[in-house]
Amino acid sequence: MKVLVYPPNSLILTDLVERGGHEAVALMREIGEHVRDAEIDAPPLNVTEEDLKRALRYVSVEEPAGLKGRIGLLVPLLEEAEASVILSDAPPTFGCMGCAVADEFFKFLIRKKGIPTLEVKYEGGDKLEEAVEAIMAFLARLSQEGKATKSEKKG
Amino acid sequence: MTRVAQISCGTEYSGIQWLFNDIAEKVGIDLVYPEMELSQVDAACKGLGFTAESPSLNMMMARAVSMLEDPTIKGALLLTCFKCAEGTIVKDLVRRYLHERTDIPIISYSNVEKPKEIEIYARLEALATLITRKSLLMREKQEGITMGIDSGSSTTKAVVMKDDEIVGAGWQPTTDPRKSVDEVMETALKGAGLKRSDIEAIGVTGHGRELVGEHVKADLNLEEVSVIAKGAALLTKLHKGDATVIDIGGMNNKLILSRDGIANIFNLGGICGGSSGRFLEVASHRLDVDISELGQLALKSKEKHDLQSYCMVFGIQSLVVTLASGVKREDVAAAACRSVANQVYENQIQEMEVRPPIIFVGGVSLVEGVKKEFEKMLGVDIIVPPNSQYAGAVGIATLVSGV
């Protein structure tokens, strides 16, 4: 299953999703495609007017440009995701979009999409192990549900 | 007085609340804050799926939920501060939330320090019409012989209708509104083979409707939003279900979401001439082509070029520079059409969920290049009905037959 991770640039969550046997939907790929695109010349992230326009499907034109740019980058991830793992209150080093409003709004968009979603709070220390266990259990359930759906289709 | 819920954040601190109250009173609206308990705020945020950092925005969501339980409220006005990122999100969420649960008309606006009185007036007046004239707006057929006049800021249009058919029409650029209307009335009557005394009732709409209405002794005078939505439904014969109406005129534009031919959410442009027919007129002049041929010229374009600005001044400057750099006229014509379509999309269409079918009316609907750009942008076919430039005149001619 395609599992969206949030924060969307979290290497740890991406790694956990892949270990759980799923495809991680993360920002690194989207950014990678942007920066490798030889046709675009808008360093450092190659975010262009088109990205901001794409965000307009979800946010108003009144929103500040930085918020539109962030949501514009995240829109393809949202539209592709079949499930998601959201880690709230994580420190910036864990993964971060750097904008509290974009952060809250994107989490809202994920919830509104109605896909299977696990929300875990980052509490650090020993609690982090519990969070990892919860994530792995969620990913295992997704695998089982995926198999069940496939066998239902076959039947 | 009609009770309209004000669901807002920041109007008191922006120093503009008095202006809303003042204009509301003039158009017969009693602005009220829906009653709610502070204990309901958390549940409301959960219901809408979003909790804001600003408590006032959370209260705004609670008022929206509470409003649905008050049957005396007939409309809603949503207001948050311009450029408030969270406020804009909440305003949009509330609009969608209400729209899914009620058919009452809703308008939204952004608080700025010096709001233009005319903009607020136009919105509240349209809201009042949609609430108080609903039974008239339900009319789906013109009867008898009536005349509809649309005294627009750029052109004046008139139609004579007989038994639900247009039998005469006339239009011309608006100069002195009274002189222009006399001339278009004469043209429309001549086309219909009728005399003024044959006309049973006259309706007026458009910017100049007050002056013109008095001049022609109109039987009905209505603002444009409700009339254009009705006109679009009549011209397409799509009287049932949802529709989106795009109206781009000579100097302003409107985006209206309608249900059963009656507007219920709308967004008015008019801040910038770059998204109006006037921009295309100036572009045609620079391209040395008549405005009626600009759209066809744009359809011949094979190479994409964009203008560097949407602005009437700098966009046209960019157009001249593009022409001087050797770009073909058809590619520049397409760029001008794209510029208008893009600006309408960014400032208006994207703020609402577009509900098919999309009906394009107003003078600019006759410029095929703009229709094509909208279709590419939205990925759906757009209907331009016959006589699309007469949507306002047809709407008011039909409505006045029910007075």
C-alpha cells in the first residue's frame, strides 16, 4: 500500500513504512523530481508558480505564498496516498515543514481524505518505542487488510 | 428585516463592523451573531475536523454549527481578515460545511482596513434579493411580451421576449446610460416588429439600473447576481440541479454557483480590469484585430507564450514587448485570452467547488479563446449558450413577466 508519512520529510517514518512492507509516500521524492528537472530554474527547491497554482485546488488565493508552495508540493502525495501515519508534536529534526498553519491544514486534508490513518504523539524516551510498535502494528494490519481485499477480489 | 448570520473573526478589531451594519440596514438585512455556548466550541471544531490556534476562529466554527439550528436565519455572511492564513482556511471550511447542509445563500468577504463600500453593498444587496425574492426567482418561463434591459458598465443590452422566445435584441457601448438605453430599446423593438406600447412590462438590471429604471419606468429592478444566474438557466434550459455560471463582462466578472436556476453562493470580481473584457479590447487594439475576431485568432495558436503580468497596464506592456520580439499574433492573442482566464481562475473559481455544468455568459463568452483556456484549465467542457451576451437581459425580461 502507498503510505503517506507525516512529517512528510521524516526519514525515520519512511524507513519504518518500508520495513513494514509498504511503499512510503514522502516529500523527498517530490523534491528530488523538482531539483533534478533540468527545465526548471528556481533554486534551491525548484518550486514554481505551477506548484503554487496546484495548491489552489485546496487553499484560497488569499493564503500566503509560502503556505501555498508547501501545500502545492504536498498535493501529489495526498492524492496518491492509500493510508497514512501522522506523528504529531515531533521535534524539527525528526521532519518538519516549518509552518504551523500548513502543518495543521495538511493534517486536516489527510483526515478529510478518509484513508486509514494512524496518529501517534511524539513523546520521546521510552515512549518512542511504544510509538514505533504502534506504527509497525498499524502497518501489519494494513498488509492483512490488503491481502483480504485481494482475496475478496479474486473470489 | 431579514435575519442574516454574521460568522466572522476580526471585524470589530478591523474597525469596519459599523460599515457592514450600516449597509445591511440599507438593504433590509439584520446582521445577527448566532447564539452559542462556549462549551460547544470543542464539539464544533471536532465536527468540522479542524481546530485553529485562534480561539475566535474556533468560535466562528461553533457559530456556524449553531446557525443551522436557527430557522429564522435566512442567509450567512462569512468574514475573516485578509491575509490571515488560518482565518482563510476556517472561512473556506465553514463555507463548505454550511453548503453541504443548507440551501441558504452564503457570501464571504475579507476584512481590510478600508473596504470599498460599493463592493460590500453589491454583495449584501444580492444576498437580500436571493432571500426575499425567492418565489419570483423560481420562475422558469417568460410569458406575454416583456422587455429586459441590462445597463452594464461597458455595454447596454435589451431584449424583447414573447412567449419564452427572444423576438428582438439590441446592444451598444454604454455612454450616457439613458441615451444608450433609448437606442438599444429602439433597436430591439424594431427587430421584434413591435411598438413600445405593445410591451406589457419592463425589467432592468446592471450597474446603471437605478438611473435607467427610473428613465424607462421599469416594473422590476433587480441586482445582477440573481438575474444572471436565472438568465444562464433560461438560455441553456437547465432549470434543475446544480450549475456554475461564469459571467465576464466589459469591466467586471462574477462566479455564481446555482441550484435549480437560483444563485446560492457567489463571488464578485471587479478589483482589477486585467480580468475583464476591457483587457481583451485593449489587446485586440494592439493586435490590430476586431474584438469579435480575437478569439478565432487565438484558436490558431500553436506555441505557448505567457504575458508577464495580469495587470491592464503591465500586461499590455508585456504583450507589446512579446509582439516586438517576433512572436506570432495568434500566439499573443492566445496569451491574452489565457491571462484573463488564469486571473479569473486564481481569484475566483478556485475559491469555490466548481459544479458542472459550467455555463459561460457575458460579452467575453463570445471570445472563443477564453472558453478554450477555461476548458483546458478546468478539464471540463463549458457551455456557451446562444445569446450568451444577453443573459442579464433575458433573465430580467423573464422575471418581470411574473411580477
